[in-house]
Amino acid sequence: MPKRVLTGMIVSDKTDKTVVVKVERKVKHPLYGKIIRRSKKYHAHDEGNEYREGETVRIEETAPISKLKTWKVIERVNTHATPAEVAAEA
């Protein structure tokens, strides 16, 4: 079975080697039909403590690391990059 990959924003990086990632999804209300946002928080493993609060990241499902952690951070998602910043990273 393939591993699930989700994209979300880091809302906390206070704990050692762990970040809390908030993942939002949009669903249609069953009765009224209005599109509403639903969110869920996931604890993800960050081995090097390199990710900070406010960054958008991709997380991947893994075998359980601890009681709450079954996800790990795989990369940053640069959603607001200018062409100059993209060229500087390469």
C-alpha cells in the first residue's frame, strides 16, 4: 500500500524533534451544500529540528515512532517563492 502524503502548515515546533502540522481540507456540507473547511493536526517527526512555525511542509505516513507520531516531515513547500528565490535555491 502506498504511503499517504499530506500538505499542511506547522503550528508548533516547541517539542524536540517534533512539529505539529495542521492540514486543512474543503468539504461540501451534506444538507446546505456550502463548502466548509475542516482541519486536523498531526504530530510529525523532524529529526534535525530544521522546520519552524509558519512554514508549509509535506508530511509522509510512517511506522509509529511514538504514541502520537506516525508521520515524518519530508520537505518544505515554497508556496510564495519569487522566481529570484527559486533560482537562488538551485
